[in-house]
Amino acid sequence: MTERIFSEGETVAVLTTEPLGPFLDYRAPGGGCGTGDFVEVPLGPRRVLGVVWGPGEGGFDPARLRSIARVLDVPPMRAELRTFLSRAADYTMTWLPAMLRLATRSPGLFDPPALRRVLRLSGPVPNRLTEARLKVIEALRSFGAAPVTPGELSTAAGVSASVVRGLVKLGVIAEEEAPRDLPYPRLNARAPARLEGDQVEAGAALAQAVAAENFQAVLLKGVTGSGKTEVYLEAVAEALRRNRQALVLLPEIALTADFLARVEARFGARPGEWHSGVTQTERRRLWKMAAEGEVGLVVGARSALFLPFQDLGLIVVDEEHDTSYKQEDGVLYNARDMAVLRGSILGCPVVLASATPSLESWVNADQGRYARLDLTTRYGAAEMPAMRAIDMRAEKLPSDRWISETLAKGVEDRIRAGEQSLLFLNRRGYAPVTLCRACGQQIGCDDCDARMVEHRFLKRLVCHQCGATKPVPQSCPSCGVEGRMAAVGPGVERLAEEVTARFPEARLAVLSSDLFGSARALKEQIAAIAEGAADIIIGTQIVAKGHNFPLLKLVGVIDADLGLQGSDLRAAERTFQLMRQVAGRAGRAGAPGEAWLQTHQPEHPVIRAILGGDEEAFWKAEAEERRAAGAPPFGRMAGIILSGPDLQPLFDYGGELARADAPLRRIGAEVFGPAPAPVARVRGRHRVRLLVKAPKAAPLQAALAHWIGQVKQPKGMRLAIDIDPQSF
Ligand code: ADP
Ligand code: ZN
């Protein structure tokens, strides 16, 4: 895909975001256009956004083709990004227009820049000015050439807006209009690295990978607190020194002020930010500045991967094992894998960082496809927490209590020492099950195949699948008996009751995503905890990710067995990752902490591995199990999810597909199902899944397309293809 210029009237293929194409032919407008240009094209009575992709198909009478309406005044999409979109579309079996939508869906990206009022010194400064006015002049001078708004200026000077207005009236300061799209401040990458121990070597290796300007995937593995961030920031510094751009992807939830502050401390300015909390104006600015090379470092959630960088020299995927990198609706893609794809197209290194890598990345490193760097010690002589199991069979707790005597004693000791304890339970709400003691009926969601979870905080039952709520019934909806509805099992709210009863004096904080109205409220709570505002923290998995609580010394896992049930082949991997991440919260700075796991099966191999058995041996054993099953990453998987209002037609069609499996057998693939999907009903739509398992090197996508294409799909049914599903 080399750049090409088309002169007026030539036929060009335009990719739009509409599902009509993928490509539609148009005539180049007056003044011509080039490949990659963002354009507006007429489509029926509307005008839609598109990208010039190349020469048209021809075959039409050019006189009857419509012309491109307008070439937009934004940087053209580079060949690299066009290649990435089409390869990603091929891989995920996504219709290319949907892929373009993903890259351009943020509203307002193509609007003309809004203007804003900015100030500059204009007239001579009269020598008799009030103190307040002098402060304003001084502040304005300190901004140098950077434009500053009246509001920013009065804030910087610490005076009221009227003082600034007064100076404008006097003619000392002039107001003018300037576009909003300001370049980001340059990051200063010259400050020397402050790495030590095995960080030095790892930092040098990453910097060298950046300097080589070649594609290479590197797994950066190191326990929490070992300095992975510190190390990959050195790779970022190397990219910046070469005047290239860098992208750091973080799971949305880990995009904390903490990280931004660290970048600022290291490089003297903040990076560009791209995630759901960023305003439309700011997104527009970042999108444009990325394309113009006017932002050096971008920190973002998975969709930042689709930004139009001018010259990207490094991609970092932090917490690479995190399941939130997989987008589970719309275009089904895994941002970690797509990062590797984009890096390979760009020819730049991709760093995958984690304390607990995914099995996929572990195997890729083991087999030599990825380089691997290990950080084995925690920074500043901090040690990994001492781990132990609490055998719940010996504790004999009553059925409505979940904190063992052993754990309670540990928490007590910590409170006495002025230290924090974290009780980890990955269950939101009050109780996971609400049932009738008379007939045994459990309350489920009307629209989903999911139990309703009681949330006392909201005083309602909530479906965690679709968000539907209803009041907790007084009498059983099934048998009508009154007053026998019971909450069964613990959620964090219920655990909080137990903690309050057991430790009435302790200051308690509950961290669960549903208890916070906004991301900001959650951030504030986390900051307060870090400063010691709580003695006991109860948390769901939101505490497992990247937050730093310096006073936290004891982590108690309420139910370490929770993730081990079920038949999912990934259960062991996920449990191992989660438990290790949670344990890593303890004792980060200074003295080592402890992590205690309440379990009914202390002899379970996964529990034993978590407790500090040989980690590499655990991964080897897991890998062997997957290899034996022909499962990823040794084989390939795809899920075919059929959804519709009625169940029977889904099974009928699924059955037909399963029988027509010749194109799959030809590549050595097998099909399983149809079976109810992992979530079998959502929002009133039934979901049925077929799983396809193929040998690693088989041309899976082509075979899938052929296979599905042969069986006519009934109306009213949706089919989604999930390449590399999360659960199997
Ligand atoms: P990880 O990303 O592996 O969890 P971090 O990079 O966040 O580790 O490091 C953990 C803590 O130790 C941070 O507070 C960080 O600032 C500090 N740290 C790590 N390495 C160094 C170093 N070489 N010099 C100074 N502080 C460091
Ligand atoms: Zn529901």
C-alpha cells in the first residue's frame, strides 16, 4: 500500500464506516486526493466518513459515479495503520468498515478545531500597578509562548478573574482567538535512569530493542514492585530521545493518577491520555497530535491501539495478562495480541509486562518467539509476602461466617501494630444467591441465565449480566411462602457486616466497583487508603490491579477456591494470576508483608503453586496440560456464538453447522457443540456456542469463512465469531 495521488475524476475505492462496502467507488474531487485521505462521500441522501484506500474497481461508467464531496483537513491515514486495520479485520474476521469505525468512532474527531480566547502581553506595562496586577503580568510571562486562557491565568496568578479583565481593559494584555489543538508539552527524556540491580540490564536490553527499530516482542516479567514500570519507562525514554513516539497500554482500571504522576516525575510533563474518562475535546486534540507527531507519549486503554501515530517506536502492554484487554462486544479483539500485530507491521518492539504473564506469553517466550527479561527482586529490599494456607476444614466456621479465627487473629495483630489488612473476596454485593428456604427456588434474572445478586447498599437484587434490578421479594415468587427468603454465601457487603461485628473499633473501607458513583470517587478513596484512612480494606478484584498501599501488611483471601470450580481450562491460570496479584499488594515498601489464603483444599496443585511452590514448574505443567488437550496456545480455538430471541432455531442452525463440518475437517479442525454459551442468555436473547479447535498452523479463518458460508443463516439470528475465546 504505497501512497498514490489521484487527479480529479479518477476512480478511487473509499472505505466507509457503513456496512455496504467494504469499498465503494467514487470519483476524485476537484484538486484530487491521495490514498489515506479522510473524506466525506455522498451515500444516498447522506454524507458519510470514509478513507481513500486505493484505485477504484472500475467497471462502472465513471460519468455515473458520484464524486467525493470533500477532503477533510486532517492528516491522512498512514499506510501502516491501513495495513493494521485490514490485517486485524482478517484476523478477527471483522468486516473492515467495523474496524474503521473502531479507529474513528470517538465523536468530534473530524470537527473543525474550536477556538478559544487566549491572552498575550501587548501594551507597555505601566509602572504603577497593584500587587495583584503585577502577579498576573508575572504569571503571563512565565507561560512564555504557550497560549493561556483567562481562567488559567487568573488561577496561575492566584487572583480573581476581575483583575485579569482589568488589565485587558487597560490594554496591557490583549485577547485573541487561537485553535484549541495545542501540541503536548515535550517530555524531557534526558534525565538519567535510576535503575539498579537486574533492572539495569533489563532497561538496557529494552532501550537497545527500541534503538534497533525492529519488531521484537519482549516479555518483561517481574514480581509486583520489582520495578517493571521503572524499566519500561527507560524504553520510553529511548524512543523519545530518538524523536519517536511511544504508547503504553494499561487496563482501564489501572489508569491511575499514580501512573501519570510518575511519568511527570520522570519526564517533567504529563503524557497524552486516551480512555473513557477523557473529554471529547481532549480526544480530538490527542488524535490530531498523535498524527502530527506532537505528542511523545500516549497512555491509554485498549482502544488507544487504533490511534494514528506519526512515528510510533515502542508499544508497551502493561499487565498483559489482564482479561480486560479482550473486548467482548462489537469487534472481538484482544488488545495484547493486536499490539503485537501492530508492532510487527510498524517494525517496533512490543513490551508485554506482567508479574503473572498469560500462559500464551509464557509459552511464546519459552519457545523463543518472544524475548524474556526477568526482574527477580523487589525494589528497595522489599520482599515477596510470606504466603500460607489456612485450612478451612479445621476451622469449623458456622455457615454464616467467613473469617476464620486464624485470620481474625492476624488482622487484630495488624491493627494493634497500626498496619492495614486487606480481605479479598471477588464477589460484589451482599450475597451471591437469594433463595427460598421453603422450596429451594433461587431468584434469577428474568432476561439472563444468571442469578440475581442482593445488594443491600442499593436495597435491590441486581443482575451482574445485564444490570436489571428488582426488589428483594417478601414471599417466594415460586411457591408463595412468606418470610423464608434467605441470602446464601458471602459478598463484600456481607463480609463488611462480619468485620464490623468482629472489629467494631476498626476503620473499614470497602472497595467494590459498584459502590462508587464515579472513577474519581474510587480514586479518591484509594488515595485516602494509601494515606492510612482505613485499618481494614475489603476489596473485589479492583484492588488487585496496580494500586499501591504502603501500609498494607496482611492480605487475607476469603475464598481461594472460588476460581477453581468449573470446567474452564483457564481456571488454574486465572486463579494463579489473581491470587499472586492480590498477594503482591502486601508489604510493597519496607518490611515484607504476609498473604494468607483460606482454602478447603490446601493440597490442590494450583493452591500449592500459589503458595510459593516452583512457579516455572507450575507454568510448565499448565502448558503440558494445554498441549495434551490441543488447546491454546498449542492449538487454535474459535467460538461461534449464535444469539436470538428463541432457543430452538439456534440449536437447529448450530446443529446444521456442526454436521456440515467438511471444510473444518479438511484443515484438521474439530467442532464441538452447539451448547449453551458460557453466558447462555443475556437481555432476553439466548446464546448458543460452537467451539472450533484447530491445529496451530491451520488456516483457521479461511476455513471458518468457507464453513459458515455454506449453511444459510436464518433471519433474526446473529452470528459472532470469537477468535481466541477467553474461556474454553
Ligand atoms: P512494578 O511495575 O514491577 O510493580 P514499579 O516500577 O512500580 O514496579 O516499582 C515499585 C516501586 O519502587 C515504585 O514506587 C518505584 O518508584 C520504586 N522503584 C523501583 N525501582 C526503582 C529505582 N531503581 N529507583 C527508585 N525507585 C524505584
Ligand atoms: Zn439479566
